[in-house]
Amino acid sequence: MLRHAVAMIKAIVGGTLIDGTGAAPRRNAVVLIEEDRIQGVGVTGDMIPPPGAEVYDATGKTVMPGVIDTHDHLASHGYDLLTRLGLQQAISYTNLLTARAIRHTLEAGITTVRDAAGLDRGFKQAVEEGLIPGPRLLITLDFISPTGGISDRTTISNHYIHPNPALPDPVADGPTAVRAKVREMIRAGADTIKTATTGGVSSPRHGPKDAEYSRVELEALVDEAHAQGKRVMCHALGGPGLELAVNCGVDSIEHGGYLDEQPETIKRMAAQGTYFVLTYSVYVHHRRSPFEYMRVRANEMFQHHLKSLTVALDAGVRVAMGTDTGGWAHGQNMTELQLLVEAGMKPMDAMVASTGEAARCIGLEDDVGSIEAGKYADLLVVDGDPSRDIAVLQDQAKILAVIKGGAFAKDAL
Ligand SMILES: [Zn+2]
């Protein structure tokens, strides 16, 4: 019995620990893992792995928490209309592409994902049961938005397409219907409620500063979500829709490319603790889009988006890493950390925004986001020091180990 218990201990020894809290790196670290949780964290000499422990030597390497992407679209595989509407191929084929995207994302070192629309509860169940490898998943199912809004898939020809019957129809108008839609999303498995109060760069009808939803509708949405213990992540790029979202108390602003134009909104985000998830990665893609309207909107927003990060940080707004991956590639989520650094964040702060702060943004801070006793053993062993060179995380050959819940998803140690 004792032998069996001891055999369950893994020890990662000798590496430099960056624990996800923002604390200075610790050399010669020892991380003990018992089954799926971290049992203890210390340094060589103070903490000795018990006899029989599986010991992994991480000397000269960095040990850090698994990265959390707070905004991904694991079930998105293209921006063209046929793909978006699910007309390009059989649903079974799309689902297999999604399963592959989920695996690639985990192997890249992303151990938790908040999916920001598109993924249904079957994928989450399949990962939790070990049917397919993947990150821990929080799902939103789809954006709740009004008629003509970002998730209304009625075409110009007035055809209505519902791409995936596993997802509720996301359109709702008026406070009563919006409240019912929140309940419907939760019934269908949503962990978090996603909405949009502005158009976007890729949305066909509304642009980045065009408002969607009235105050009474958004108040009803936020009130209902919070009453049911769910957070609200809100796509909002700029203008009155962005201001409304913050004033109505959404928990995170997604994208926020024109936030720099709204100093009062920034102050309110800082005061309320509203998270800012910039998702620079998707706009790198949109600036090169084959669709002209997307290129134009993305290029117009570019400098504002860069400035939005620095003014938000100066004001004390909390930032969490999100990529808005989907539609162009999966598994390249680590690029976002470099984009945050290029926009003015210190590498260590970008790492915290991708671990400890990201966990707080999505409400999983008791379980993930840092390497501390009691949390899930979600961690990476990296050949290099991302606190000096953040780009090292993008080189998958340098991600030597990905451990999720104490089990190796990748082991090149
Ligand atoms: Zn998105």
C-alpha cells in the first residue's frame, strides 16, 4: 500500500522555477507531484523527493506553470463564409479537425483554454474523460448577440444558417429574451457567458465602434449570468458599446482595440477589476487577410491597439493573455506573449498575464495558474529562460515537457 502511494510521486528537480505569481525566479527548484496535484515546492537540499519517486532532471531548464489562453476558438477553422457557416464539409470532419486542434494546443504548452465560442460540451467531456488529449476547457458555446449582431448568421440573401446543432441559436433581443438566452446557454453547458457589444474587424455587418445591445438588455444579461455564478466575457472594440460593457459590469473586455480613446472607461476598468484580454494574435492575421474590409479595419486599429495596452497598464488595469486563435492556425498561441512584450509589457509580466492572472480572469485561480502546493500539476519544462527571451516559448522543440494534472502530455526531457 505504501509502495503504491510512493510510486505516485513525481519530482521535477534542479530547474529554475518561475511560479506564475510574479515572484523572482528560484534556482535549483524541486516540485513534487502527487497524482494530479502539486504536493510541495522547494529547493534542492530543503526538499528531498521521497524514496521511490520518479525523478526528472530539469537542471539548466525553466519550470513554469502551464499557459492559459483565456480566448481561443478551438472549433474555428477558417474565416471564409462557407467555413464559418459550416457548409464546406461534413460536421464529423470538422469535429476531427477540432480534436486535432485541441491536441496541438495542449502540446504547445497551453494547459487551460477558455473557448470564446464554437466549442460544444462534447469536446469538454471527451477531454475530461481522456477520450482525446487536450487542455482543461471552459466553454461559452456562442456569443449572445441581437438580431443583426455579430453572431446573427442570417446571410445577405436572408438565408439563416445554424452551423452546429449542438450550440443554441445565439440571437436574443430585449431583456426578457436575453435573460432566457443566458439560461439556455448554461443549460447547454456554458461555463462562462460570451456576448458582444460592438462589431469587430472580421464581422460582416457592424464595425469595431458600432454598438450592439441597449443598456437594459446588457444589464439583464450580466445580472442573470452573475446570479447563476457565471462570468461574462464581452467582445468590445471601441466606442459606446465598449463603454456600456464596462459600465454594466462585464468581467472581461475582449480585444479593446480602441480602448485608448476612452480614458474614463479605462479608469472604471481599473477600479472594478475588469480584465483586459487584448488578443493581438488575431489582428496580425487580419492585417494580412485576403478580405479587404478586414485588412482595412485591422490596419486602422493597429496603433490604437498597441497604445491601449500601455495606457491600461499605466492605469492599473488587469491584463490576461488571450489569442483569439482559430480560423488561421492552432497551436501557435505562445506568439501572443511575444506580441504583449513588443507592445510594452515586461517578459515576466507577460508570463504572469498568461498564468496567475489568466487563472484569476477565468475564475480558476484556486486550481491552476501557479506552481504552488495544492494546485493541479499543470506545468512546463522549457529549454531556455522565457523571462529573458519570451520568444523561446514559441519554439516547440524547446518545450521539453507539458504536464497536465500530473500526467505528461509531452515528454522530451
Ligand atoms: Zn474571439
